[in-house]
Amino acid sequence: MSTSRTTDATPGTLSRWANRPGAGPLMKVAMVLFTIGVIAIVVDLAMFASGARDLPLWLNLLCLLAPVGLGLGLLGTYFQARSWRKNSAAS
């Protein structure tokens, strides 16, 4: 029994996944920025928990990339959904 998805199994459900575009460039940038920000937050918390009190400024600034990446990801999702909806309505 194969568990792979086919595009002709159920009309209207799985077929829409086959036509879905990949992640746009804004989403890819957002994912990278968010990942760097989360890694910086984990490092910052680990350093703080180990007793370091004067944490470097560059590390604290890198932590700000997580919310920036999240915001860009939300914008990228919004713009990608609008363009996908516009393209699907035109065809």
C-alpha cells in the first residue's frame, strides 16, 4: 500500500497541492532571519544562565532578527496568498 500523494485521488483537495507554488523569495529570507534570531535567543539565554552578565551587543541585536523574520514571514504569506488567489481566479 502506497502512502504517496497523488493529484487525481480526490478532486478539490489533493489536486490543489500539486498546483501550489513554492515559497517565494520573501518567505525564504524570513525563514533565514527567524532561524538566526531564534538561535541567537537560545545562545543569549544559555550565556545568561551560565552566569555571564555583560552580554555582547551584537548578540542582543541578533536576537531582534526573530521578530523581524516573523513579520516578514507574515507579509510574505499574505502577498503569496493574494497572488495565488488572483492567479487561480484568473484561470
